[in-house]
Amino acid sequence: MRVGVIGTGRIGTVHAHTLSRHRDVGSLILTDADGARAQELAQRLGETAAPGVDEIFRWGVDVVVITTATRPTPS
């Protein structure tokens, strides 16, 4: 299975690590608003970074995981 991960912040990184070790996942395509962050994570995992969301769909995936930041807790 080919998985697209949109968002490579804290939780996206956790999900990407988990997915990269899953036996049913053949490859990941990662993207983030911070392209350098997505590229760095992709290199660490031996996966592919995409320049944007459109490329994830254009390059073809079976499933997409969308990760977003949590809302800050009021102090």
C-alpha cells in the first residue's frame, strides 16, 4: 500500500514512523507546508517527499493520512 502523509509536524512524524514500519505499507509520500521539514523526515525514513498536496494525489496513493496541529491549551 502506498500512503500519503500530509503534515510532518510532531504527530505527523509519529504517524510516519509507525506507518514506515507497518508490514502492509510499501512506501510513504510526505508533504508539509514546511517543505524542508517534510524532506528531512523523508530522508530519515528512506521515503519520498512531495512538494505539495497536489503531487501526492498526482503521484498516486492508496490512502492519505492528514495530520494537523492541536489547538494550544490556554494558560
